[in-house]
Amino acid sequence: MENKEIASVFKLVGQLLEIHGENKFKARSYGNAAFQIGKYPTPIRELDVNDYEQIPGIGKNLIPKLEQLVETGSMDYLERWLDQTPDGVIEMLKVKGLGPGKIRTIWQEMEIESIGELLYACNENRLVDLKGFGAKTQQQVKEAIEFLLENKHRFLYASIEPLMNDIKAWVADRYLDARIEETGAMLRREPIVERLEFVVTDDVTSFPDTTANKIEVIYHSTSLGEFDEKVLAHSVEEGTLEDWKDVVPEMRGEPWAKAWYTEHSDAELLKWDDLKGCLHNHSTYSDGMDPLEDMANYLQEEGFEYLGISDHSKTAVYAGGLKEDDILRQHEEIDRINANKAPFKVLKGIESDILTNGDLDYSDDILERFDFIVASVHSILKMDEATATARLIKAIEHPATSILGHPTGRLLLSRPGYPIDHKKVIDACAANKVSIELNANPMRLDIDYTWIPYCMEKHVMIAINPDAHRINGFAHMRYGVMAARKGGLVRSMCLNALSLNDLETYLRRQPPIPLQ
């Protein structure tokens, strides 16, 4: 091993000791050893073991560890700490601006175990009030994580869409008679993409410089007469062009698409304009950035009929979850807003944590005060399939539950969802007239669109929820609509495509049917 490699091992040991809250002097001794080894002029691999003590920073306790590392390429002491540390926590050390102390705070106080979860927390404004952080640090951490994720060469559709639009605009501005259209995974609106592809007419001879954007950009040149055929050809991965020419781009290649067209038409497929309101949103009452009334004003101005507010429940202390007094205060404000904004209406909701045993947060007499309840898991995410499934089903069977929120808790490119038996969960929702959320945050898109056909088969409504924590978060519903279209969701099966009157009628459901 080279000295720099040896130094990096000692540095990591010191960092792990600090993350785990070990004696600070002990942690510093490893950090100092790493610094001294890194600048030591002689290759340590060439030294006799008896000469190790002459290396500055290497005390008697460290010599056996250095000896093992040089001889074997590994260190048992390091492996011991690695075994006790989630991989995602170790990965946080790659995030510029995050030292071991801050990582310890994030891990221990927020129970965050991956950089994806950390990015999501930044987007939800959760680091601002954390000791040692603040708005500036939160923004720096967010930008550093985004840079790190971009370099993995897999990208969220939402993060590449602005570049796609910029390239199209660049070509359109310079070649007035040309055509350019995205194709491939971007045209199919895949949640995760690896490259950006376009079909362009052959009169386009130059393209913008995109080398700084990290993603591969491919241009397929063709004549104007063959343009549409080429767009289709490059958006199909399997089968013949004839198989997919009459299928909307989002569903091309999906196994259920042809069967879908035997029962439905494109006119039934959900569109952005079909949405009548927005459910599952957070205000400054919990961890949102904007006041409730400002959110309501915005949606009304945008032509929507209702806003469902569903701040976090009291167990979500990290997110400013509402205590009972907070609920009463919020409901009084909602009544005042509604008195002045009719026919627009703010619906009284809550995102109730699903507790470890499957119970909902709050007592039944409090839960009865809401117009609707989004039931979601936010803690104790490490579960086997049977445990996770049973936990969700118990919450679904609670008479107050209206919507099952982000069913697997996944964060795309960052955290896999906890395993669940989707069919059992969907069946339980069908039996209890509970809708399932398609969380439209582009980092979630959970429930996965591949389960929408089964939801429709079981007549389970899908709620396209942005989980907005600020006004501009409402725009995420676009990505939810894209995912819903991939799954073939029809307008009549989308909960928030219902008018206000129809939605309120739907929410006043009959008592749940017990599972057989």
C-alpha cells in the first residue's frame, strides 16, 4: 500500500470513531496519524516494523494496527467500526461540508442513514433548526449531494428535464425550420434515466455544449419525412414499431399497454388538466416553508378547487408534528379561510404517522376531527416483508384512514423501499375503501407506477400528491401525472381528479369491510 492509501484508512477510522461518539482524543490520534503518514517521506511498506515508532503520530497502540494494514491490506479495527455503521452514513463523508460531528447529529437525531434521505430532508427544510446547521449550511449540503448523485451517471427525470428543454430551445432559436424531439427513456417519462436522446432533422449541424452536465447526450439525425418514425423507433426497446405506434409514449413497452387499449382510450388517460385539487401538503404549522393561507391563495389563483392540508402528526417531532392544541389552532384558521374563499375550500387533513404496531398517531376522538387522513410510515423503516405488510394493513383498516401515503418509503437513487406484499396491501385498501398515494415528489414516485394496473383492477383510487413543503412544490404533481400515465391511470380512478363536491362525498365513506 502507498502512504496515501494507508493514511486514508487511518483517517476513516478517526472519522468513524467521531461519528460513534468515541473519546475525542482517541479519534484525533487516528486523524493525526493519517496526516503524518500522508506526508511521511519514506514509503512505509519499505520500513521494518521496529522503525514504525519513529513515524510522528504513531504511538504504541497504533503500531499493531499499522503493521496489520501494511502486511494484509486490511485492519480488523476498521472492519469492526464499519460493521456498526450503515453504508449510507459512511457515504455521507463524501459530501463536501459534512464532517463526522455533523454526520453524527444527522444520524443520531434525525435517524437519517443515506445521502438520499439527507437530500430529501434538505428539500423539506429539516436541517435549518438542527444544532450546528442553518439555512446556509442546509443549502450547501443540498448542492453538494446533488453534485455527488449526478456523478453516479443515473439521473432523476426531473433533474434532466430542464436541460432537455434548454437544448430544444437552443436548436429552435438557431434553426427556425428544424424539428427536434426527445426520445428514448425521456420520451417514455422513465423516473430514472441514464442518457438524454433526441431526434433532429438533418438541417441541424451544431449543438450546445453540454459537457458540464455529466449526462450523455445523443442526437439521431434524420430527414423531415422520416422524423416521426425515427422518434418512435428510438423510443421502443422491445417489439416492433407496429406494436407500439398507436400507444402513448409513456406506456410504450409496458406489459399491460395492449390490454389497456382493449378497455380504454387515450381520452380516458389522466392529464394535468384533470386535476381539481391537491392533497398531502405541509405548511409552516409543521415543516413547510409557506403559510397555509398563502398556499390556499396560490392554488385558488391557479384554478384548483381545493387544498388538502396534511401537516405532520405529533410523533414526527423532527418535523414539527402538530400537538392537539396546534390542530385546534389550525382548524380555526382553516374555518376563517374557508369563510372568505368559497367556493374554494381548504380540507382539514393530517399526515398521521403509522406507529410501529400499525396504530395511527392521535386518539380516535382527535382523528375524527379531520376531513381526511394520510397514513404514512416515517420511522423504523428496517422491516421484513411480513412485518411491513402487517403494519400497513392495520393502519389501512383503521376507520379514519383515507389515503395510504408513500407505501414503501422509497427514495429513488438513494433508498430502496421497505419490502411489502403489494397485492395484500392493495387488496386491503380495496376492502376498506382507502386510496393509495402516488407521491409525486420526483425522488419518491411511490406507489410505483407498475402497480397502478392492479390498483385499477381492484378499484382502488390513486391520489396524485406532491407532498409539497413549499408553494413551488405543487409543481411536482406533473411528475405524478407522468408516472400515473405510464401505469395507465384513467381520470375516473384519480382521487384528486374528483370535483370538490364528489371528493367530499367520497370521503364520507361507509364503514370499512373486514378482510376475509
